[in-house]
Amino acid sequence: MTEMAKGPLSVEQALTRVLDGLTPLGVETISLDVAHGRVLAEDLAAGMSQPPFPSSAMDGYAVRAADAADPGSVLTLTGESAAGHPCDRLVRSGEAVRIFTGGAVPDGANAILIQENARRAPDGSIQVIEPVKPGEHVRRKGYDFNEGDVLLRAGQRLSARDLLLAATMNEAALPVRRRPRVAILATGDELVSPGGTLGAGQIVSSIPHGLEALVNAAGGAARRIGIARDTKESLAEHLASAKEADILVTIGGASVGDHDIVQQALRDAGVAFDFWRIAMRPGKPLMYGRRGDQRVLGVPGNPVSAVVCSRVFLVPMLRALLGLRPMRDTLEQAVLDCDVEANGPRQHYMRATLTAGKPLRVNPSPTQDSSLVAVLARSDCLVIRPPNAPAARKGDTVPLLRLDF
């Protein structure tokens, strides 16, 4: 742990400190049924080939291609093969087996004469209308993948498509990273839970609900642990309930001029602080420290600032614990749809909306006041303006972070 930073850190400096020492969490094996969105912890190789046997891609007749190379050839029908009901007869010269899509191609056959290209005679024989070539309409064994092929890689979040593939590989359980446990604590006498009755000077405690969704969307397991009142006893009680979390997020009590009660309560609970100010906008008052192995992130009580700080710092922490690529590797570029004025000394995360296309276009909101939650809700990204960046013009390229939660 470094000494408490005396002045505001740059975002990069703060992010380096926040991520220092974070390594992927342990592995647990879970059912395929609940693996959507989880992060695979180990490479997964196919334990079987798919398809596991040569199968038909069409309804028709399994034949020897040499016997159906000429129009007018007549073949004797000797059996039937349907999905799940293979024909165990060897197809000999001059013979055919009725087959349906997905059915196993019987031994001896090497092509499918589709039913549109065959004529069934009253005596049950088959007459070839259009000739076939070897391998035609046959899905060979391993046509999709072969046993031993590594198809899913460690470090990827499992999509619906990935789960379909894992099931096709005949996997019923998957090794995944444990989800980072995140405790979210709101602080302040002024806060009332959504749906409650507000007294004089009180406001709705909205941030925990937004951060809970953000954490869960990023692959963590969030738990709201309530609202601590502005007393040492209430803060101590709530902090004690968060000891099992990998990350504790506190809301409020970080701004210059706030009562020192939150910071002091955290210190009393064993938190060693690293920094409490960063050169970013919105979100300058952000605290970071550790309590043993637990990381503690104190975000501002302003809802927009809290969400932006969490997107910039908390999400990368979760990615590190899950073994995902660093967020620096996920930055995108877009072309400005309007002029943007010069930036001040703090790195600015401007709420903005994207327009799909090539190139991707972005339009920062004309109003960037950090009190405007509705503007944040309408935004789908944050345009990143470095400290002291000169004015940017329509058509310039800028980096951005998606608000994809």
C-alpha cells in the first residue's frame, strides 16, 4: 500500500493503483444451466466430434455414388435411416436406403440422392433422375468440429452462442471464475429508499440500485447492504456486514467539506487509504483503500459522478478479478458530430450518444452538469477528453467508453 496521495492523481495514476495486485479469483464448476454471462476459467476442448457420425443433410436416399452416376439407374430400396433410428444394413452395389435429414449414413453409402431427384416405382425400387457425386449432401463425421479441438477459451464471457456450443460438445458443467462479491453501502441521514416518503431536506437513495445493475452486468455479484446513518454506530454496523465482500463500495462522505465521519469509520474498521482525490470530471472526490484483501472504493454521493467513477474504476477492477482483458483494450473511437470546447485540467468524461455507421459518430450532450440523471440515462457512452485538451471540431476522432449496462 502506498502512502495516502496528497493531491489529485491523474486517472491513469489512480487506475494503476486501483488495479495493482488484483488477480483472477478462484475457479468453480457450475451447471451449464446457470453459466450465461460467466467467465470461463479454462480452455475447453471437445470431448467428441460433431457430428459424431456421417449424417444426411437432406431427405432422400443413401446410395453408392457410382450406382447413381447415370440418369435412369434403378436401385433396390433395402431399409430406412431417420434421426435417432439408424439403419444397420450395409449398402451394397445397386441398393439404396431411405434417409431423412440428420439420419446416420449407413455403411457402404457415400452420397445422398435427394428425393426430388429420384422416382419411386410401385415395386419399391428407386430410379435416378439426376446423378450424384461422392460426398454429396453428406455431413462427414467431425464436419463441425473434431474431438480435441479447443473451441472455448479461458477469459471469455459465455454468451448464449457459447452455451449452445458447450452443450453440443456434450458438456453439462463448466469451470468458471468466481463472481467478485461487491457490497454497496449508501451513507447519509438525508437518504430515503425509493418509494419512501421524503422528509424536509431528504433525497432518494438511487445510486445503490444503479451500481447493483452495473456490477451484475460486468460479471460481479452485487449486494446492497442498506443505508448507514451519520453515526459511528450505524456505520460500524454496516461496515461489519461487508467483511466477506471482495470489493466494498461506499457512497458519499468523500467530498471536501463533508463530515469526516465516513472516512473515520472506514479507518476504524481497518481500511488503509491510498488516495481520495483524482483529476477527473465528474468525480474528483473518490476514495480508495484496502481492508486486508478487500478493496474499498468510495464514490461521490452525486448519482452521475458515482456512475461515471464506477464505470472508470469499478468495472476495470471487476474485469481484473474475472481474468478479462484490461478495459484499456476495449476503448473505441468515434467521429464527433459537433464542436467541443477546450478542456480544463481534469480528464472529462462527457455524456454522449452514438449514431451507428461507418464511421461511428458521437454527439456529446450540450449540457454536462453532473446533477442531470436524465441526461445520463439518455446517453450510451462517455467521450473521454484528456486534461487540457484543445478544442475539438466536428469530424475529429475521439476515444469513448460504452455505457453498456
